[in-house]
Amino acid sequence: MMFARKLLVTSILCAVSINAYATNGYFTHGLGVINKGMAGAGTATPEEAMAIASNPASAVLLGDSFEVGMSIFSPRRDYSASNSLANGNGGAFTIAPGTVTSGSNYFPIPYIAKTWALADERAIGLSLYGRGGMNTNYSGGAALFDPDGPGPAPVMRLAGPYGAGPAGVDLTQLFAEVAYAGKFNDKLAWGVSGIFAAQAFAAKGVSSFAPYSITFAASGGHTMPTHMSNNGHDLSSGYGAKVGVQWQPLDHVRLGLSYQSRIFMSKFDDYSDLFATQGGFNIPENIRFGLSWDYNTRVTLHYDMDHTNYSNVESVGNPISNIFGCPTAGAGGTNLGNCLGANNGAGFGWNDVTVHKIGVSWQPESLPQWTLRAGFSHGQQPIAPSEVLFNMLAPGTIERHFTVGGTYKMNSGKKFSMMLMVAPEGKVSGANTFDPTQRIELKMHQFELEFALSW
């Protein structure tokens, strides 16, 4: 059974070849080219089959529709470490001063969605798409550490950001959703979705943290962990649900509301000494609200808000300070539950993220076959200044997205849509957890170009 599950997950991930990426935390700024073209706004006015991934109630409003799209996403990430007063002495773990830039800058991301109208004002829908984040690949960098503290051995300069060789993480996520929707009346629609999720994760260059692992601490310092770093890609799968409503209280006003449950994923066994709860990496719950107002027959204004509970997922939300409760951390801790991999093990310390999005769609009178769009979103990035050390691996610092897009309706009835997103640089800086005399700054900016064909 386990082999069959892993074979299925592997086949899906390889066939779709979706790479994960980070925008609002590690959720995308929108779903579908039309939605993304308005910075993620417009979910109360579904215009594309991928709208069912935002709100399953959209399926019954779309009729028979099909959409296939491709995005080229480019996140640019780096970290900078300041000079240190400790320079690896006195038990400090110092990141070598300087700026190191992550590789892996381009990701092709396909998606597909289909809706079918049924009798009695019912509909079903299917969407297949990728979402995720925390991809980094640092080939440079170094760390400074004195192996015997005040002893005679000199400070060592160890290659790699954490002194364990090239470092980075690779998270790939795939979602397959099946929606069923209907109408209470002409103004109010409802929908539910079942969600199947698959993940692949790999980490490298983090074995320097082995002494803080549950395996090492529980053995009294005799056994090094083998499920922490450089184990290639491990696979995970799980299930969740989404519910939503679409309501038109006035002729020119539409509202949408949807809720996605936490998706409970199987554990990354090959990284059970890294992630809290023995390799757990659930997908957090999310709630989305949308409001659309037809300003006139050609212009519609949109406002959306969504909230993601990153802090409720232990491996993402637990702060790095938990590590000092581990008995082998040298800080007087006595709780094995605080070691890496344990239930209260250190994570990335992410806060919850609330994002506000505004968008506009316009059908110019002089260009009757075109619909033009623009949008802007803003949300506070999830990384606290105290969490920068681990988040060198996951610098999800973006707070703003600017987007433009458009749809051209062909004479055949098919529609070709496009979208461009620019996310200006977001950054956060704070003290190195293991060398408070040093500051680390994380930075990221992003670009995305997406195309889709629908009918």
C-alpha cells in the first residue's frame, strides 16, 4: 500500500512537472490567469474555469468551460550577513559576512481546469494546479565555528551557508480538486470540493543542526540523525476540503466567500529529524472573501481579502527559539520535545498572513474583443526578525504585487488571456540566533508571466 501510494504521487508530480514557488508566504498571489491579472482579486465574479480552485461555488455559474494555462515564474532571493564581533568564537555559529544569491530562478508552472453543467442547476468541476514555496539553492557562502569553544583548536571556516556544503530546499506541491456546486436560488450559489494534494520535498546543506535533533538528543549524544539533510526528494500526500458560496444581493454587486480546511499530509519520513512532528508538513487552512461592483457596463471594481493560518502548522509556525529547550542545545534545556523533529521542534516561525487585493476589469468601447485588467495586493510578510537564520532557506518576504492582464476573444469564441506580475523587493533583517552580534538580511523580488487558452 505504501509503495502504491508513493508510485501514484511520483507519477503525478513527474507528469505535471510543477515547481513550487513563493508569493504570499508560499501561496500564490492568485489562481488562474484572469484572477492573477487583478492581483488575486475578482473571485466574486468568476470568468474562468480555474475560478473553482478559489471558490467551488463558481462551477455552477460558469456552465461548460475549459481552461489550460502556463506560467513562467521567476523569484530572485538572497541573504546578506553583516560582520560579527564573535566571528565564530565563544560558541557562536557565525554566517560568513557577505551576500549570497540563490540559483534556480525560473519555474514553468502549468495548470488545467474544466467545468460541466448538469441538469437542475448543478455543476461539477475539476482543477489541477501547483502551489507552494520555499525553493532555494545556495552554492556559495560559508559559516564560522570554533569546534572546542575555549580550547586550542582554531575557528573553522566551513563551506556552505550553514557550514555543511551547498544549501537549499525544494518543495513541490500539486493540488487536484473535484468540485460540486448548485444554486439555492437565482442569487445564491453553493459549492464543495474534495482536495487531493501531493508534495515532494528535499533539503541539503543543513546537517550542521544535527546536534539539536531528537535522534541525537534521545541517544545521549551518541547517534547522528540520518533523516535531516541530503536525502533527495521525499513524497507526501493528503486530503482536505473546500466550501464556498457566491451571492448577488444587488444587480451590480456580487459577493464570494470560501474556506479551505487544513490539508493533513502524510509525513516526510526522510526528514523526520528536521521538520517538527517527525517530518510533518501539513498545508494550512485558508479563508477568502471577494466583493465585485459593476461601476458601469464596461468597468468592474473588485476587492478580495484572504487569510492563511501558517502559524497552526508546527513545522512552519514553531519559532526557532524552541530549539534552546532541547537538552543538547547547551542552553540548560531538558525537554526532548523541543528538539528538531519533535512535536515542539523549531520551525520557520512564520506568522499568519492576511492579504488585501484590489483589481479592475475594463472592456474598452474601441476594442470590443478585449478585456483589460490591473491589480494590486498588499500583505505583511510572515517572517519575524527573530526568525531570519532558518528562513535563509525560505525567504518568503514579498508584501506587494502589481499586475496587468488582458483577454482577447476570438471570432471562434475561444479566449486567449495573459498576465504579467511584478513583486518589488521585500526584505526582513534580524539577529543571527546563534550569534546575536551579527545581523542577517533576507531579500526577494519576483516576476511572473502567464498565458491561458479557454473556451
